[in-house]
Amino acid sequence: MTRDDSWNYADVLWNGIQAKAVTAAFEQLSYKEQWYLEKRNAICMTCGRVSPLSTQSTFEDLAVDFEGTTASGAERFYRRTLDKLRLKLLESGLIHTVTLKQTECRKRNKKIAAAVYLYQADSDGEWGELRFDFESGTAEIVRLADWDTTTSNIFAKTAIRFVQGLPEARLLNSVVVPFEMDVPERPLPLTKAAKESNGNSSHTISLRQTERWKTGETITAAVYEYLVDNDGEWGELRFDFENGTAEIVKLADWDTVKSNVFAKAAIRFVQDLPEARLLQEEAILVCYVSAAESFQKQSEILRPKQIKSYL
């Protein structure tokens, strides 16, 4: 097995990721960072030339060209530069990444028969787990990554396709896989969005009541569906107002898998409403999120007539 130490620009461009986004992110790097990436990946970002990877510079070569560093120092600098480029590409909103790291590998008769990988969506949140059986050609999603989609599992399925498409000789210990998404852009990870907006980022939760029960004239229970940032599958929440409890029946597609940030924000909002204001028609809740993943306030509710102008 080998360890992936490059983000091949040729692969990035050939896989259909928009070249303008790559170029814009590349131009924000320092001269030294640009030079390292071009030499290591055998490409010229100025003229667009893509050379065979057999011509790429080794870390020993890079250390010699930039005097005062060792091969291991050149490798560390290169990896930090890759991380910096990846974050800039993520911030552009045009690409997404799946980070993979192998935690187990089992062989049978000198051939790799099975492996376990952890994966992370867009370099943020809790890691998910994938198990591969190469003998039968199957894969299992053991646990979703925190920012993966709960219904379509876009990041997990991208990771599975990538690993299953590798020849055994190139089965990697760790790799970052860039890809374009065929669905509208997902919300920014909360920690990243908060940094970009001085600690708070805005998101929306759409709420619609589908059922409610009364005892006499008092509303005792209700069911709401909720949607995150106007995209993906709706989730479902059940409220028992007599006992003051709520249950997450199904997560919305763009909610966080582990922390359930949006479901919990919707629950707090509905539970804080007086009975007279308990929502029946569809409404959009505008929320402000802190880096600690706690909703600080709900600023306003938009009724259906306002929704189109808001969005």
C-alpha cells in the first residue's frame, strides 16, 4: 500500500471541477506554495501544461531547490499547502471534498480482501465509517459523517465509488477526494461559516405543521416537518406539549448527523411558542448560529407571502 502525497491537478481538472475555481484559489497562495504544488504535481498553472507524473519533483528535489530545509520539512510544507488550497476551494462553494483515512486492512493469500475507512465531509465535523469487502465487491456505510446528507448519503457514496475504483496496488492509507455535487450547494459547516461572519452565521429552517391533537380546547401534541436551508429532504419532529417533550423522528437531509443542530433549534423554537402562536401554516425561521453550534436567537418568522422575496 502507498500513502497518497499529492492532489493531482490533472485529476482535478479532468474530473470536471471548474478550472476557474482552482485557478482563483491557486492565485491566493504565496510564490513558494505555488512553486511546491506545481513541481510536485508536474503541472504549470500559467500555461495549463500537464506533464506525466513520472516527471514530478521528489521531496528531496524540493528540499534542494529551496535551501535550508530537509526532505521531511519539504513534505510537511507541501501538505500544509495542500490543506490551505483545499480550504480555499471549499470556501468558493464550487467543489466539495471527502477526506479518507484507512484504519483497518485485511489480506487473504497476499491479496487485500477487506478494509475499513473513516471519511469526513468537507474537512469538518465528526468522521463517518465505511467497510469494504473487495472479494464480493460490496461496501457498507457503518456510520454517516456529520455533514453527510442523511437520505442521499452523497459524501459516503462518493467515497465508496472512489475506493472501489482503485486498483489494489493503489489502495491508499489517506487521501482527499475533490468532487462536484449535482445538487444545490450545501450549507457551510457551522464553524467555517461563523468565522466568515465574525462568529455568527445565518441559516433557515422551514417549518410546517402536518398534525395536531387537542384535549378540550388545549393543543396537547403536534407533528412538524422541517427543512434545512431550503434544500434536501424534510425531517419530522413530534411534540408532546403536556409533558414538555419532543422527539426527532427523522432528520432533515442537511441536518448534522450527530449534533442535530437544526432539529434542536426547531424544537426549542416551537416549544417556546405560546399556544396561541403555535404555527399551522408553513413558515421560515431565520437563525443565527455561533461557532459552538448553538442557536443564539431566532430573529424572525417569514410567512408564505414573504418567503419568495426573502429567498
